Amino acid sequence: AEPGAVHVIVQQMTTIVVVPGGLGTTFSAHFAPCTVISGATRGEAAVDFVLTASADRLLTSPHEVPVVAVLALVGYYPGIPLDALNTAIQSSESWKPALLLWRRWRHRRDDEPHTFRATAMRSDDVSATDLRVSDIARAVASGTWRRWKWAADMSNYDAEVIGVWLTSGALIGLPLTPGWHACQRTGKGGFWPVEASRAQPSSHHNNCGPSQPILRPSVCFGLLQLAGVRPTDLLADPMCGVGSLPCEALHRFGCGYALCGDNNRAAVRDAHRRSRALGTLSAAPVLDVARWDVRCLPLRSDLVDVLIVDMPWGNRGKAAPHLVREALAEVARVLAPGGRAVVLLVRAVAASLE
């Protein structure tokens, strides 16, 4: 695109929808018109930012598309130097629509903020010696104060202004979801550790212990969207854990039947529990859960229309490359001709297969 093209697009945007890294394009169709800005390859900024004018969709259908966080867009500045950021923030034409959204989401009526704090993060791709997080926060605070003369308060603030510095440019936004504060997340060791509660149905809360991790609803949505799941598909997840992916397929995508399994007894038990709860979410979903070895599935060949799996090897456990290859070979065996398979792997494990 031409250098000015991004600025033209951004002038039409009102919202930043934060989604799992690498899956931004799968969300973009739900928030058109939009543009997707990729985050870092790792670390706190390893998410995608979908700049969109469709904030009302999240307000009216909060459970339709789960996301990590929602921000009102103050500005996106590709290639801007740090010493010019405060002036750009001060003169942004997006402040008024951003504050309008902030009042609506935060139920503030016509109240204007009187105090604020600035929270900043930096992509891991940017050297800490070249650009410090404190310098970004200082520029964000300076630009905000020069525009509005709000008092800065790190504890008792009305509005939080977030600055995200990526290799592609700087993003400035206001958190919209009530109760969600970026500064609290950074203090807990991660900028985006939880889903935005406004976009997360209560059905995802369960009593699974920490030994049974639950895949984020936004990650599930992105993977299922990438797989092109249809209501008539026979879907399988051969390493289902607590059943996050098949439950999302039945609940959000209208899939009529899903089959899943795992070799962990506790995970299979929890998946059974979630399958029984599905009766309150859709008319007549069917989810069968079994205990099996992914390298030897009790399924005939060419059976499954869509096979989707989050392989746990890499972040949560280790596996020899030959075990991963055996599992993928079995996945290929049960997949029907013309079927679709989406496999989520960490980069190190994927690289070992090449």
C-alpha cells in the first residue's frame, strides 16, 4: 500500500479489537471494513490488532465473536519517531469518537474523565536499549495531558490511555470493557492474559483445575473460522483436553455433531462435563467423548470432514519428533478426501517436522 493508505483507512476506524496473534485475518470478516495490524512474534504484543468501525456489533452481540480485549482507537501512527508521538496524540482527530465509545461502554453518560493514567507496552522485536517502556508511557501521558489537561493519577484514574509500540508503528487506545484495566494485567505478568469479559459467555467458566488448561475462546474461534466449519460437518478433535474446541464448534458455529478424545482421564472427564452443559446452549448438539491414543484412533479412514487440534507438545509438555509425526499421520488417515485440518503447534515443534 502507499504510505498514506494506512492513514486513510484508520480515519474510518473507531475500535481496536485485540485477537490472538496470527489469527487476525480470520476475525476481519466479522468487523468489516477493517485493517489488521500484526503484533510481535512473541511476548506481550504477540496479538493481532483489528482496526474496525463495527464497535456496535460487539455491543449488540457480545457473545457472537469472542475477543481478547476491545479498545477505542485514538490513533495509529506507522513509522512515527518517539519524539513526535506526544504531538500526534495531542492533535488526533479520533479523540471525540473514542471518548463517545468509552462513555457508552463504561456507562458514563455525558461524564468526561477528570483523571487518567498512561500504560505502555513494547514489542519484543524492539530493543529495550533503543526504546524503554517508560519513555513510551511518558509520551502518551504528555500528549493526553496537552490535549485535555486531565490530572495524571496512577491509582484513582477515570480513564486509562494505552500505548502499544510495534515494529510497524504506535497504537493508542482507551480500554472499553468495564472492569478491564491494562495496568492490572501488566502487573500480573502479561498484557493480554484474559478474554474481554463483555465478549465471553458464562458457559466458559467451569471448575477445571489448573492441570487442565482451557484454550481461549478467541483462539478456538479463530481456528474454527480458519477451518471453515459448517453445520453439516462431522468434526473431530483427537487431542481435545477439556473439550474447548468441539464445544465452541457446537455452540458458536452450529455444528451438529462432534467427536473428541484424549488420553488423559481427568481431561476426558472434564470434557464429558462440558458436553452435558451444551444442552443449555443449543437445541440438540451432540458431542461424543472417548479416551484414546492419538497415534491409533479407533476411527475408520476417510471419515472426518473437519479435524482441528491444539497439540499440547511444546509449551505444556515435550514430545519426540517421531511421536508428533505419528500423530499427524493418523490425523491424515481419518480425514476425508477434501476435508480440512487445522493443527496448532508451537514454532519449535513445527520447525522440527520440516
